[in-house]
Amino acid sequence: MSDKKVRASALDEGRRSGDGRAFVGMPSFPEAAHEAVGDTTLRANLRHATHTIRDKRARAVAELDDWAALREAGKRIKDETLRHLDTHLLRLEAGVTDAGGTVHWAADAAEANRIVADLVRATGETEVVKVKSMATQEIGLNEHLEAEGIAAYETDLAELIVQLGEDRPSHILVPAIHRNRGEIRDIFAEKMGSWGRAAPEGLSDTPAELAEAARLHLREKFLRAKVGISGANFMVAETGTLVVVESEGNGRMCLTLPETLISVVGIEKVVPTWRDLEVFLQTLPRSSTAERMNPYTSMWTGTADEDGPRAFHLVLLDNGRTDALADEVGRQALRCIRCSACLNVCPVYERAGGHAYGSVYPGPIGAILTPQLRGTTSEIDASLPYASSLCGACYEVCPVAIDIPEVLVHLRERVAEEGGKGHRLEKAAIKAASWVLDHPNVLAAGERVASATRKVHPKRLPGPGARQWSDHRDLPELPAEPFRDWWRKNRT
Amino acid sequence: MRVALFVTCVNDAVFPSTGVATVRLLERLGVEVDFPAAQTCCGQPQFNTGYREETGPLVRRTVRAFEGYEHVVVPSGSCAAMVRHHYPSFGAEAAALGPRVHELTEFLVDVLGVTDVGAYFPHKVTYHPSCHGLRMLGLGERPRRLLEAVKGLELVELPGAEECCGFGGTFAVKNPDVSAAMGADKITNALSTGAGVLCGADNSCLLHLGGMLRRRQDPLRTLHLAEILASTEEEPWR
């Protein structure tokens, strides 16, 4: 199957399921990555984009001499908050309610989708505008609303490209990172008309023309919409304030123009105080867009007279988060502030692309977050903890010091224990190898046999493991004798 | 000074020349080297693949094998990182081995305090800093300082040096396409330097890169740092 077909079939499956299991039926990571590695356009797009952002981030971070202290502070604030999450969430609920908002609690994707659809239906509207939001993608909200007869319009430029292209996001910060300008031009020219205002005739692929086409198309949506849907980057418990951090200003349109605002936010997004927020407003922009300060930071507390939405609903989403919280090693993934620095430095992400991860959370953070939120029963989810060479570049750049390699290994233990496809055989092989390695005389005998027969060893081998090695690389030429024999003959 | 050599399982079976070079180098610097025969594997492949239980016996074996040695020298950043970073989770006795284990360049620079080891190697060399040595041990400039002091050696900077080569233990067979794509990019960068030798301090990475180089028949060979440092004018390596 070509990469586009893999994407398309996963998308179809997502539409059918429509309850947040948007990637059911995805092939395992190595299978999906196989196609991406062979796609030279995709590889070039990703290489150029990730290397550009990674270099800019490195420069932005190097400007601060207290970066290490900020990173440590961010880690501690998140850990402290997660330890008393219930207290902070109740405080947040009180703050939002006192300010005229309504708080809803959703245990899973289905419940969150039902709450949002009911709220939209109660307004009598059949259209909503959306701020870029990972949480609503995680639960498959757009697909659910579509099935309920409600059209959801993405207004973030990159999300618009993804939506018009009937595609899937492949990056947390830059969802259309896998597309180049020419592809975007084609999508706009072909699809804008069927969603609203068509692209101007003779649209070129210059950034200015593409941005103008999007601006005209979206302006129509902003001015008409009566309901806005968002997520949030942070929720400040002490005042019940929500914070959205974005670069375009399109988010602020959605947050301020509609009469009703509905925000779907993961429960781990709460921070206790404004002082805590200050740390993340320094680390997030530098880590994600490499900016010193974020361009559009919108903050709101409930509703206000004569300004902004008349009704505000906050849907607090669990959807696997308390399961992750119960795992002493895995819970650090909940510190994530979705900056995507780990994606931009990841050599695996750069080659495999975001779609191979089969989740709205791609890259290293996705490889530890998705299996915790969704479990490890499907083929794709069970393969994610292995989608890393454990090189550690992700941990190095993480602004909240999530030890991603540690969690990957921890999740591999879980997958191996569950003994799914291929893992029973692997466990037997590992047990046998460990036994040999625990018996040096047997090991030495094996090494001697291997060395003695080295002249007749083939360069390629069949069978699981050996074939995957020798498809790409020659097997090593074995030495005349193992080191331990050289030592015995020369030094004892 | 007397040290124990932890040669590692990969070097024992596939790259004994690296072990021989390490012995020759250390002895030349006046260090007495022991090779405790009870040693086998540090357990990293099992541990990193998710088989913690199967790792336990190898951790205990390694700890016992090096009992009583103040300094254990290992010509592999990856195995040294396994002992230092992951052994503590196997109990206090295992944790105690960590500070006594030195990756080869750490031992030379930090313990012996030398950077010029009297080596001679008249070749153009580029150096790939393997991830675990780079990020988990923080080897920093140690390998480069050692190479720069080698007489006759021309050290050329490897573009994208800090990017992973794609080996990653069982990653190389579980994700063969991505692993090979990473390896191919590393090799392209190494070839662009015009060097004849791609040097590293971890033979597992060189096993992967060397295997790809031989398959592609590229004019570049891989060599462990210890073998370059062991080479002298009187006794040139290969």
C-alpha cells in the first residue's frame, strides 16, 4: 500500500468509528514507516522542516542562561500538580463556575463528544469554528459532530490544509509539515470552493498568496460562526482562567467572536497559579516555534458582560489520563506541554513521518503517550514503544525533562509481558540468550564454533531478525578467535 | 595501577581486536590489566528490549565478575551507560559498580590524566560520537582531544555528528527501514568528509555502519578509537 493509501484507509476507518478511535486498523509502525522511508518528497519536506526548526530552537534556548533552572522548575511544577491533581481541578472548577462558566467532566472520548454535540445542538447551530486543538483531535470530535449533522471548520492555517486535503496531521506544532507549498496550492485551488469561499483564480504557491487565500476563506467563517470550540494550553486553577497560545490570531477570532465557547481540555493541563504559568510561557515558545515570546496569548475567565462569548463551557477530559497517572514511570508523559521539540530532533520521526505513529500525538512523545492513553492491544499501539533507537535526543531538548527513553523501555516491558504477536517467540529467544550469557563456558564454545566456521558464513541470512539485519547490511566477518581465547593464550 | 577490562560481549565475539588494542594501549601507559573470565554481557540488549527479568542474572554476574576492582575499563560508551544509569534499579550492590566503571576515553582523560597517548596513525579520520556516550555519559570533547593528539592523524569534522546512526540495538531489526535510512544518511555525511576511516567508540554502531559500508562497497572503513590509540610508529595497527 502506498503511504497516501495508508493515510486514506486509516482516515476512512476513523470516519466510520467516529468516537476517537480514529486510527483503528493502522498498520504497525515499521510497516507504515516502510512506505514513508521510500517517499523521497516526504523525506525531503521533513528533513528541511525539522532541521530548520531544530536549529532555531537551539539558538533561542541558548540565549537564556537560566534555561536549566526553568526546565527543572517546569518539571517540578507539573509533578507537584499531578500529585494533587484532584485538588487543583476542583479549585479550577470553582473558579470557572464563579466566573459564569459551566464545567463538564468527561471520562472518555465518547462522553466528551456527546457533551459537546449536545451543547452545540442546544444552541440550534449546525456550524462551529475551531481553534487548533490536540484534545479534540484525540477524541475524534470533528468526525463525531459530522455524524450529528454539525460542520466543524478548522481555522488554524495548517489544520485548514489538513482538513481540506482530507488528510491527517503529522506534527503537533506544524500539522501539515509533510506538505510543501506546491501541494498546499493544489489543495487550496481544488478544495476551498466546496467548503466555502473558493481560492482566487490563478493562485500561486508563494506564502503571501497562500496566506491571503486562507485569510479570505476563513474570515467568512469567523464572521458567521455562533459557536467556537477550542482546547487550551494551560488552565490556571487559582482564578479559573484558560490560556491558549498560538501564532496566527485565528484562535483569538474563534475565542472572542462566537456567542458560545466550548473548550475541551485534558485534565493534566491545569497549573495551580499564575506564577507557575510564567515558567511555561518562557519555555513553551522557545521550545516550539523558537520565539522569545508567544505572539497571540489569549486568556479568559468564564464570561464577561458586553465582551466575548455569552456562554462558556469547559469539558475536562480524562480519556486514559488517570490510567497514565497511576503508572509511576509512565506518568511523567503527562508533564508534556505539546511543544514538539522532541519531534524536531528525532531521527526516527524525520525518516518515518508523523502518520506512521497512527495517532494525533506523533514522534517520541506520541510513542510514550499514545500507548498509555489507548493501551497496547492494537498492532500500532504495541509497536510504538519500539519506534526509537533510544538515542536520547528527545530527553535532551524536553523543556519539562520527560525521560522519554526511560518510559519507552518501561512500556516495552509492558508489551513484552502481555506477550502479543511475536513477543512470545522473542521472549523465548531472549531467555535462551540470557542463559548462554550466564554460562561463560557455553558462550565461549559457541564463539569458537562461530569463528571456526567463519569462512563458510553467508553475507545474508533468512529468518526473523537475521533477514531484517542482512537486507540492509552485510553480516560481520567473524574473527579467527574470540577475545577470551586471545587473552588465555597471550596473557595467562 | 591495576584495572579490570570489561571487554563487552560484542567485542569478545566479533571485535576481539578492539579488546587487544585496549590491552596494548593500557599496558603501554603503565596500567596492569586483568580480564576476569566470568564476565559476559552487561544485559543492555535484554533490558532495552523490555526483558528486565532476563536482565537480572546478567547484572548479578557482571557485578560479581568485577568485585574487588577499583577501576573497570570498558571500550564501549553504551555498556558503560547501561551499568552507570540502569544498574542502580537492580539494587544497591549493582549500583555500587556504576562509579567504578569507566568508558575508555573517560579512564584515559579523567583517571590517567592523559590526552597524548603516544599514538601514531597517519590517516584522515572522522569521528562519530555514539549516542549513549554522548548523551548518557557526557563524554564531550574527550574522544576528540585524544584523536587530535595522535601523531600523523588528520581529524575532519563529521557533519550531523550528533545524530544517531540508526543502530539502537534491537531497533536495527525491529525497524529495519528507518534504521537503514538513518545509517545511509550517516554514511553520506561520513563520505562527504573525504576521510578514509570512520572512527567510533562503540563497536555496536560500527557493526551496523560497517555492514552497510561493505554492502555498498564504499571507500571507507570503520575502526574503534582504541585501535587508533593503540597504533604506534613502532607497531602500527592495520
